[in-house]
Amino acid sequence: MTHHPKLGITAKETFDRHIETIGKLRHPNLISLQAYFQTKEKRLLVYDYQSNGILYSLIHCTRSTRAKPLHWTSCLKIAQDVVQGLAYIHQASRLVHGKLKSNVLLGADFEACITENCLAILSEPSEMDEEISHKALEARTSNRHLGMYP
């Protein structure tokens, strides 16, 4: 379960429509959204558990001092998994993930699974302003159907 205090104050209908869209995404390299809850103060998203944790932690050995470096073939497989997941997002929904760097988790067999799919568009505008200059035009405009970009 993830808590998202920084998701912007978007209209409830817009938020619901976006969450329902990403909730329909199903692919072996995406962690599917199982449920969501929202109140005036909080938005909680529930995802499946991934037993090998966050890829970033494994790469930077922050999970455990006993962590072994990944073998080259494992790194290549993880990269392929991420590419397949992103390609599916782009082709199936025409959305853009928007914030991939810390949102790759590893399953039981070290398969890469992308989480928090396409939530960057719902972030506070100040956060988006900082990051939007680093995105391709296609990424900045892909979510216009939500009425969230000018």
C-alpha cells in the first residue's frame, strides 16, 4: 500500500477516471493497482507485494550490506522487463509513466515490475514544474485527455 500526500488536488471525477484507467492496465511487468481509497486528506493505493523489493535499493546496496551485485545477465533481463512494461503502458493506454527511477520493484524470480503507473500527472503542479523541463514534448502532452495540462 502506498500513501500519496503529494498527489495534487485534482477533481474527484478526474482522479477517479485516471485511477480507473491505470487500474485496467494488466501486464506481467506492471504491478497492478488492486484498490484505492481517498478521503479529503489522503489517497491510498494498494498494490501486490513484490518479494525482492526496490531495484534502486538492490543496485545501491541500501537493503542489506550482504547484498551481492547483480550479474550482467540479470541486469539485461531487468532492463528488458522494464522496456516491455513501458511499451505496454504507451501502447495500451497512450499514457506516460512519468516517474520511473524509483518505481521498479523485483518479484520472486527477480522479474522487474513497474509500479505507481502513470501517477506523475496527478502530482502537485510545483513538483511537475521541476520535472517537466526534463521530459520530451510527447511525455508532457500525452495526458491532456485528463484536462490536467494546458
